[in-house]
Amino acid sequence: APEFRTLDSGKTLARFSMATNETYYDSNGNQVTNTDWHNIVAWGKTAELAKNLLDKGKEVLIEGKLSTREYENQEGKKVRTTEIVAQQMLLLGKKN
């Protein structure tokens, strides 16, 4: 479920993580599934849609751009992170 907030500037922001799965068969014929986790950020109307429509386990297609940024954490260390800035979302209607 997205973490949603309204900033002092009035802009709305939603943050959530999303898993993508890749399934294939190895050389022994065993099925292998790899799961990758992605950090998603949505702004404005896209953030509000995420807040109202997304929940854990919902299948969704996200279209956006990669964004890398640096910030200083609470210990004063520089942290570099890559996020997907969602520009469009499409609910796929299947729930796990």
C-alpha cells in the first residue's frame, strides 16, 4: 500500500515498492523465479490514484522514468538511490 502525503507546497506524493517476477527453467529443467523490488514515486493525480486504487497484491502496470538522487541520511552519510517516477498506471485487475 502506498505511503501518501501532502507536502507544505501543496504537492501530493505517494511512495511504494513493487515486485517484478521473472520465471525461467534452468539447465536441469527446474523452474526458477527471481523477484526484484523497485521503489516507485508518484506525484499529483498519479499519487492520488495510487492512494485510492493500489493495495498489496494488486497487479499494476507502471510507466515512468528512472531517477537517481542523493541525499544525506540521519547518520550524515550520503545515500544514492534509484527510483521509478510513475507517469502512468494501469490496474490489471488480478489480485494474488
